[in-house]
Amino acid sequence: MVIASTLINWGALGEAFLYAAIFAIGVVVVMSSGIHLYSCSEGRVGAQKVVNLAGAIVALLIVLAVVGLSIYELTVK
């Protein structure tokens, strides 16, 4: 009889799940912040609009970098 604890490294699995959950929550928070900044820029003029749009672009670039790095890490290993 084979016990699951001998086949599965539960510590490593739990660590991978924790990292995945943290990254997923981070991506959701950053992307939703970018969407909020973009939607707030609609009624603004001047410097306020530029700052909101710049924040939205930075948030989008962060999300794209995280997704690109994740795909790279998955294909290399």
C-alpha cells in the first residue's frame, strides 16, 4: 500500500500554492488599480489626466511583465 505522503512533497506543493496565490492577488490588485486610474482620467483635464493615464500605463506594463516572466519561466523549466 502506497501512502500519498511518500509520493507527494506537501511542503513544496504548499509553497508553490502560496506563491501562486500571492502573484494572482498582486496581478488582480495592480490591474484593477490601473483600470480605476484610467476610468478616473475620463473627466480630468491637464496634469491630473496625465498622471492618471501614466499610472494606468505603468500598471498595464507591470501586469504584462509579470505574465511574460511567468510564461518564460514555464517554458524554460
